[in-house]
Amino acid sequence: MSAVIFDHVDILFGDRQAEAIALIDKGATRDEILKATNVVLGAAGVDLAVEPGEICVLMGLSGSGKSTILRAVNGLNKVARGRVLVKHEGGAIDVAHCSAGELRALRTGRVAMVFQQFALLPWRTVAENIAFGLELRRTPKPQIDKVVAEKLAMVGLTQWAGKYAHELSGGMQQRVGLARAFATDADILLMDEPFSALDPLIRDKLQDELLALQSELRKTIIFVSHDLDEALKIGNKIAILEGGRIVQCGRAEDILLRPANAYVAEFVKHMNPLNVLRGGALMTPAAALVRADDEMLLDRGGRIRLRLDGDGRPSGVTLDGRAGAMAVADRATGQIAATNPDDVDIVVAPIDLRMRSAIALRSFSGNPIVLVDDLGRMAGLCGDDEIYRALLQQRRPSV
């Protein structure tokens, strides 16, 4: 079951909402609805499923509806039409139509929020800020102390437990906000541009720290951002909004390579693909390569030949008839153990290898990279031609 489901959600601000909904159904724009009814369209026809353990980034220009949608998950924004379903105790609560008790249960135990401006209580210490949500739930003091100590250590602020917000840098204050959200043990985190008020270097560091924490904790995170590089760096799924409507939703690679319309294309045209594109978008598929008996030819002249076993897994390589050396890249890091290029002729790497890592490995070995699927079977080849095409954001012709 999805962690959060937006089911054809409309969010409106104003009194004449029935008239505004009728205009939405006729395809009216936000400006047309405002002019006709004086109702502000916050979101219209939003359909989106966020899976457990996923980071879903809502992004778009200012006023596109990102924060409006986010705040519907915990009931801060009222839904005019549709459902917002939040997974809870084996079932789901519809935030748009739930009781006050159900909403309170979601806010105190299921959903936590991290704000852009940190929202720390200035009269409380770091430790007391982290404990705040647990106190609202009337958690016993010994348990609060234990959880606070764990979360302080998690974000590297143990020595700052007794300090106040004004004694911390912006990055440290945001770490306190993260720790406070994690302290509630909520399954779902709502993050409303949490790093946008920070300097670029601090922002980049906190993005890395968030990803490291997520690899351990596997929370469901809905993250609002107006920064495309940030969205593409941290998001498993990205929903791009315009005028309160989702215009494209998918993986970063799909959005970069196949923008749905001119608005999305304009968004991504200046984006650096190095940290976004992965091997599957870079490679020439194995089926398109020349094969001689049980060998794949890895270059036009047939100098480099890869042997495959009966299951299609790389088993050896020859260069100009001599036996070559293969190195296998680590699935998690994209790196190889070898330090001397003379010890490596061919690198075998996972198909989800990032483009930046692919370029580094190609440069190290001097030869194309063999990409393999989750079962170790050859999936394709990534060499200079494939990398150049990707840098130019040109799609590979269909094979």
C-alpha cells in the first residue's frame, strides 16, 4: 500500500468554491478562476502516489502549488475536493474527511514536518526542542531523554544539547529541526524547502546528510524544492507543478530525457546530467552489439572481445588476442579497488551506475564499460559515443 495517495485533489482559497470547481472541470486556468470567482486555485486534479521509503520531490516555480499540496498531508490546508489518504495502522486515513481525533493521531505519531525557517522555540535548548514532540505525546521522561540523546548523536550535535537556537549556525539549526522530526519516529516526513535559506555549501552538505540518514531510516519523505539540482539529487520521484497542476511526474532520468512539455523542457535544459543520468540511459544495449559465437565485440575493429557464460554473464576478455583483466565496480559506490590503470582492461559495472562514475571508470581503463543487470548479465556497453550523446541530451535511436 502507498504511504500517501493524492486522489484527484483540489485545494481552493475563497468563498465561492463550488463555482471554482465547476470552472476547474471546464479546464479554466488559475487566472480565469480568480477573475470569475475571486477564489485562489491552490491545486487542481492532483493525482500522486508516494511509496513507503521513497523521497518524492514537489518542485516548480514560486506559486506553482508545491507547499499547498504538501500541507494537505497533515491537514494544514483543507481539501475542497478529492482524498488525501495516509497509511495508518494497516489501513488509511483520509485527511480530507477524517475526525479531529484521527487527524491528531496522524500529526502526533505518523507525520512530522521540517520547516524552511527551522521553527525552533528560542526559549528552549537544543535538547528541549528535540524533545518537544515527545512531550506533546506525554512520553515518559526517561524515554524522552534516551531518544533525544540518540537523535543528537545522529545529527552530530551531542555537545550542543544545552545551547539555544541563537547560539547555532543556520546549518546546525536545521539539523535540530531534522532531529526533532526524526525523534517522533514518524513514518512520513514533510519537508518544506528545508535547506533553501542556507548557503550553497551548507545546503549541499545537508542534502548529503539527509541521504545518508535516509539510507538507514528509510522514511517516506515528501520534499518541496524550487531548486532542480536539489530535486534531481535527492528525489526517487519528482513531480513538477505549474499553476497548481502536476505537469509531469517520474524519475529524474525520465524527466531529463523525455520532458512532457515546453515548460518542463525549459526547466531541465540547463541541468547538469552528471549526477542524474545512469547507465541504462547511457548504454548501447547488448542486443545491438556485434556478436561472434560466445563473444561480444566491444569496439568497431573487434580488438576487444568479451566472453559470456551460458547465462550471459561476463566471464573473460581478450585484447588483440591476449587475455585481459576485468575489474568489477562496487554496486553502492561505483568504484573499483584497483589503483593502477595498467591492471585493468575492462570494468564491469551495474546498470544504475551514475554518469559521473561512468566517465571516471571509462577514463581509468581507457576502454568502454560493460554494464550488467541485477543478476550480473550483460545489459549493454557505455563508451565515448554513448557519453557524448548523453552530454548533448540526445536520445539514443530505437534499436
